Amino acid sequence: EKGRVIYAGIQKFVAFIMSVHIAEVLQIFVCIVAGIPVMRTPLQILFLILVTDLPPSIALGMEPGEKTILEEKPRPKSEPVVLGWMWCSMMLNGTILASVIIGVYIVALTYYCDGEVLQANIDTFEDSEDRLMKARTVAFVSLVWSENIRSYTSRSFDKPVWRNMFGNKDMQKAIVLAQLCLYAAVFIPRFSDTILKLSGASIGLHGWLLALAGPAGCLIFCEACKVITVFQMKNYQRSLAAKHKVGDAVEGGKPGVPSADQKEAKCNHIEERTGQNEVSI
């Protein structure tokens, strides 16, 4: 059981970190292709990867096992860590996260840049850098919040987020650390506005409320995607069961190799003999 718990933790770690990185790549790609100002500077990307993404991903690796983990069929030795249905889940969740944050960023641009969203038009403003800093701050805050929500939804591929939501104490510590780092990044003078090009004090109440749209959308749509993942996981377990059944039949047909039914009958016979010996004693 412990081995399965560790293996499942590795899968959750990989699924989370890959989905958020896919989302970050998609966000930058869409901005470049659409002619929108890139929503993040290189230092902001580095800060996200090392400070706000890493603690929750490590906490996922220490996730306690689910009660039904021993009911799963044994996996083949040659099976990769990242399965086909996991790739589908990572791509879906990464696309959702990217779409939600891009939507938040575009709305922020229209609000702070007087309805303009294209780089060429925003550059005509004398204070274009200040306007972009505000929009990027909203997108940055929204992304960190969304990734924190995503870390909770990643605790299980098929169970709802509210099922034993606070069962992983390491996750609570990781989220608190990520939040402290976020507010340090947007509020500490010189570090926020000069180094990271962020300003949490200048976005106003509207900006903070707009940032909440990211985690709300991420929670709703990522949980909805679990319907697809549950279906794929059941098909995968059925295929494993079929392979084991074929393997048992092949082994049972070999001379000198007992079948599964013969093994079970032998075990029952041994248990009966053991019970009779205990009675006689």
C-alpha cells in the first residue's frame, strides 16, 4: 500500500506541475500571436516557478493515500508514470487555467488602458508602462490564486475538491507560504515595483475583485473536467483487468502452472486443514 501511495503522489506532482507550466506557455504564446502586451516579465515567470508553484507541487508528492487505492489493479512494470488519460487531464486543465487568466488579463487591459488591448495602441499612451504594470499585477495575482486552487483540485484525479479538503497538512503550509510570497511580491517597495514590475497598491479594489475571477473559473471548470477523467480512469482499470485475466488464463494453460481457480482452491484447502488442526489441538 505504501508503494502505491508514493507512486500516486508522484503522478499528482507531475500532473500539477505540467498543467501549470502548460498554462504559462499558452498564456505567453497567445499574447505574442495576438499582439497583446506579454502579461509577464522573465523575472515574474522565474518567481512563479520557484516560489509560488514549487511548494504546492512538493506537498502533492506527500499526499496521503486514498482509501480505495488497494482496489486498483496492479500496473505493468513497463507502464510509464504519465498515462494517456493523465496527458488528457493535464492538457485540459492547463488550457482552462490559461484561458481564465488570459480573460482576466484582457479585461484588466481594457480597464486600465482605456479600452485598448493591442500593444501598438497601448504604446501611444505616455504612461503606458504604469498602465501595463497594473494589468500585469491583476493577472499575476489571479494566476497565483488560481494555481493554489488548482493544487487543491489536483489532490485527486476523480474525487471532488471538497472531499477531505484539508487532509494534507503539508498542503496548508505550502499555500500559506505561497500567499505570503505573493503579497511580498506585490507590496514590498522596490522589490515589487522596481524588480518585479508589480504594484498591488495601485490596482484598487476593482483590480483585486477582478483577480478573483481567475480562481473561481479555475475551480468550476477544472472540477467539471474530472467527469472526463473519471470515465477515462474506469476504462483504463477495465483494460488492466482484462490483461490480468488473459495473463491468468495463459499461465493456467501451461503444464505445471496452476490456474487462478486452482490457486484459490488450494488456499481454501490449506485454510480448512489449518482450522481442523487448531480444533484437534
